[in-house]
Amino acid sequence: MGCENIEFDQGWGEMEKGIEKLKRILAGEKETPFTSREYMTLYTTIYNMCNQKAPHDYSEQLYDKYKETLDEYITSIVLPSLKDKHDEFMLRELVERWLNHKIMVKWLTRFFHYLDRYFIIQKSVPALNEVGTTCFLNLVYEDVHPTIQDIVLSLIDKEREGDQIDRALLKNALEIFVEMGLGQMNRYQDDFEARFLQETTNYYSRKASKWIEEDSCPDYLLKSEECLKKEVDRVSSYLHSSSETKLIKKVQHELLVLYVNQLLEKEDSGIKVLFRDDKVDDLSRTYRVYNKISQGLDLVANVFKQHVTIEGTAFVQQAEEATSNQASNTPGGHEQVLVKNILELHDNYMTYLNSCFQNHNLFQKALKEAFEVFCNKTVNGSPSAEILASFADHILRKGGSEKLSDEVIEETLEKVVKLLQYVIDKDVFAEFYRKKLARRLLFDRGTNDDHERSILSKLKQQFGAPLTSKMEGMVTDVVLAKEHQSSFQEYLRNNPDVHPGLDFTVTVLTTGFWPSYKWFDLSLPSEMVKWVKVFKGFYETKTKHRKLTWIFSLGTSHINGKFEPKPIELIVSTHQAAVLLLFNASERLSYSEIVAQLNLAHDDLIRLLHSLSCAKYKILNKEPSSKSISQSDSFKFNPNFTDKMRRIKVPLPPVDERKKVIEDVDKDRPYAIDAAIVRIMKSREVITHQQLISETIEQLSRMFKPNIKAIKKRIEDLITRDYMERDRDNSHMFRYLA
């Protein structure tokens, strides 16, 4: 015997009892909670009403009744409760009503659960939960959301101005905007976020325009950073997480992007002042706040670059003015000061780069580009490469005038090498440095071998072997030359009959390593001829395959001057000695007689005679007496010459070697370009014209910046010399000829 069908009114009457009890519970009236038995009765009623055969299957009617129940609850209970509420009280009521509505939906969904399992799937209609939310959306949210938006924005504005607000209430209110989207964010974004972001823009625009006028740069940045922290906190406390990026971008734009130049260039507190006053915390804050902005650091790095450029260029201008005004008594003293200033500047900004700017590549690039500007300027005709080489020479000659310790010398040389990376013409530096190294090595001015080898090692590590190979050869040459000298002394001891009767030292050097020197076929005085002959005899016992070329201009002689007041030891060049020794055989010699006997060029002889008769030490008397040398002059030994010292060094007038160094570098560059092109062609075999040009520039940029016209000229020359050829079908393509 089957069960009797439940009629709709009968079944729904049972359901209404449960629904009324649920309403009383939600209203806070005295009511016992649902028991398991009550719940099962209600669930079973729905189950049975849906499982009866047609026309007693009431699934569709129950689905409609579910919605009607919610609509009736909202219309009779929820909407009247909101009607007379305002501001925060309305917000609180709405939040409470939405919470109750969700509880109502939750319980009804459990009672009507059988519909969700079968009817909804079969009929493809919205699920019960979705229907519950849609009822609230259509009847409540659509009506009140503009008012709620105003209330929420007003509370946020109050909080920004320092008032305490109920953040939990705001969080619950904003969750309604999210939940009304039924899984989408459109309600939150359109009905709240869009206006919220606009209000945020307006708020911080007002603040920024006021602060930029009133506050110092550090204070403004401090306030900005604090505001950004508070906005992030606002997101984590009550806004939806998807708002964070958009919100922060708006605040950054209004506070930091729009005013970046005005802020960082503030006269009394901008970035220049922060650097000047060593405000590490403020500089770090500048980096922090702008690092979070897309391309924000570009703006700061650009100001940083401009500031460093201005400061470095000012040092160059000071040096230029000091030279023009002859402010320094020491020759090149202003240039020494310039390099010291730039080294100190580099130290300072490297500290900022590491401690404030986290060694960020944008600031590395800015620093490099700034230093490249003023590290490649000339000071009264002296290129920066020469100035830096002179500074290194000054330090290496016994630690400079400051008598620096070994540790300080090493530290300073390390800094010089770092500074060299900003100098474009490193080959010019290398040539000047090589000239000065030669003087130190040959005239014992070097500090010690350790320092000489140390800086060469640093240069090699930083810029490659081509820069230092010749200089390393020079240092090795001097060591070998000392061994030669020891062997020569032993040779003289073993062959006393060939001893010239005077002490003399010969330094044998390898031509390819050393700078090129002017060579003269000097007619040596007889005293010197014997020295040369004896050493030749010794050297031939060592090797038959090497030819000795004597560079007398680099020699030094110690001569005893027998003057009437007292004898004085004269330290002179070999050329000066050759001139003076002529007066052992002649009391008076004319200019033309000296030329004939020594076979010297006029320019060189004028320089020698000037040093001996017109300068500080007048060892020769000149007739007529004047301050310049003429080819009609005659000279005689000055027996009355005296000095308070018993040993004096007679200097030669300085020669400006700059022109020759530049000429030597210009002669070497075509060979360097040729070598780079051949290396590239050998490895590539086939390459386009544009690629070859760019790769050649890249290879040579470690030494100098080659001229594109010069590269093209070298390519044409290598084609004529059959190192490479143009492709027959494509004139812009080259092939290597093995």
C-alpha cells in the first residue's frame, strides 16, 4: 500500500512554521534553536514534495516560494529597518541586515537542499545561494549603494585626517560590494572603487600642493612615506586586496611623480643639500619611495647624475682657473689637487651608491655617465689621461710629497685605476704612464718594485693585457739590467787590464717595450769613448745576435768640478757632461766649435748650453752675457762658480712631451684597429659591414673610442692587402681571406 501524496498547501504550511521560527531567531526573540528532529522534518517535507509523481511534484512551485519568502522578508523587515537610519548608523544596520540575510539564506538553503541537488541542475536555473544574493541585490543594494558609497568615503576621509573610525564596520560594508558581484568584482569596482580612487587623487593633490610649499624635501618625503604606509595598512584592514596596486599608484603619482623636480631641486633642502650635508637617511628614503614607482628611479637617477656632473665639472673649472692664474707654485700642483678632489668625490658617491641606493644599476649608470663627462675634459691643454698618469707618477715617486705609507699608496693606486674606467682614451693614459714609468725605473724614482707591479696588475685586471704588456716588459727589463750590471762588474774584476778607470753603469733595455727616444750619433769625448768600447767587448761575450743602440740622452754623469772657491760634484746628463768635458782641453769654445765636436742638433745644443750658462747654475760663462743662446755666442769655464752645497744637480729645461705622446698614440691606433678587424674576421669569416663596425668599436672601447671613418679606412686598407674581400653579390658583406 503506497504513501499518500502531500498536497502543496499542506506541505507549505509545515514549511511556513519553520520559516517563522527562523525569523523570530533572527529578530532576537526568545526562541529555542532548531533541533535535529525539526531540521529533518523540514528537509523531509521538501524531499517528499519534490519526489511525488506529476502533477504532485511541486519542485518548481517550491523554487518560486523560496524566492518569494526572501523577497517578503526583505520588504517587510529589512527595508523598513534601513529607512530612517543615516550615516554610520545606517551602515551598521545594513551590515547587520546583510549578515541576518545570509543566515536566513543559509538555513533556507539547507531546508530546500534537495532542489539544489536535482531541480536546479535539470532546469539550469540559478542555485539557491545565488537567488538569495540576487534578492538582496535587487531590493536593497540597488537602492542604497550610492548612500553607502558616500558614508564609506566620508569615514575614510575622516581617518586620513586623523580620526578614529570603526575599521571592522568598514570592512564588513565593503565586503557587501564584493559579494553583490556574485564572484565578479564589477560591483566593488564600479560602485565603490572608481570613485574612491578619484577621491584619493583629489585628497592627495590638495595635500601635495600644500606640503610642497611649506615643507622641506626630507619632511615632504617623510610625510609621503608615512601616507603610503597608511594606505597599504588601509588595504590590509578593510579594502579589497585588488585595490592596493591602483591605490598606491594614485598616491605615488600625486605626491611623488608630479612634484619630483620641484621637490628634489628645492634650494635649501633638495638632493644637492642632502648630499652636501651627508643626509644618508633622507637619501635612503628618497630611494625607497621612488623605487616603488614605475620608472620613478629614472627621475631620481637623472637628478643624481646632473648633481654629480655639476660638482665634478666645478672641480675641473677650479683647476683651469688655478692654472690660468698660476695659483699653484708647484708645477702641476693644481692638477694633483683636481685628481684628489675627483677621487674623494668618487669615494663619497660610491658610498651613497652602496648605502643609500642599494648599488642599483640605474645609479651605477648615472654615476658612470656623470664621471665620464668631467673625467674627459682637458685642463689648459692637458688631457685627463695625462693628468691621471701624472698623479699616479707623483704617488709612486716615494709616495709623493706627502710621504705616504705603503698601505695608503696601495689604496690610492686602486682608486686611480677605478677612476681610469671613466677615461675614454686609455691608450693615451698608457703612453703617458709608460713615459713616466721609464723615468722612475731609469732614474730610481720609483717607490719600489712591489708598488710598480701592483698597479700594473690592477690595470691588467681591469683593462686587459694589451694596456700593460709593454710596461710589464719594462719592469722585467730593469731587473735583468741589474743582473747584466753585476755580470759586467765581475767581468771587469776578471779583466783588470780593460777597466776604463772610472765607475760606470749601463742599463740594457729591450727596444719594443720602452718609449721611443731621440737618437744622436753623439761624438763622445775621449773619456767616454773608452767606457762604451769596454762594455761592447763585455756584451759580445754574452750575445752575438743583439745590436746595442746607445741612448745617451737618458744617461747621468757625476763630474768633479774644480772651482776656485771649492770643488763641487756636478750631477748632469751625459749630454751635459759631454759639453763640460770639452773644456778640459779648451779654455774657450764658440757655439759652432761645440756643434762640430759633438755632432748635436741645434735645438738640443741650445737647450744644453742654456742649462749650463743661463739658468740657476752658471758653470759656463757666455759671451755676450744674455738669457738666451745664439749661434754667435762663445763659452768658457767659470772657475769662480760656487754653491753652498758640495753636490748639485744641474737640471735641463723641461721638454713638453705631450705633442709627441699624442703623435705616438695616433701612429699606434691604426695597428690596433687592424688587429681588431682581423680578429673579428678570423672568428666570423663572413660578416656585414655594420656588424664589423660595431664589433670593432666594442672591442677597442676598452682602450679608446675609434673614429668610424678611421675604421672604414682600415677596412679598405686590409682589402687592398688581401686580408679580406667584399662579397661579389653584396657589397655590404665581407669575407675573410685565410
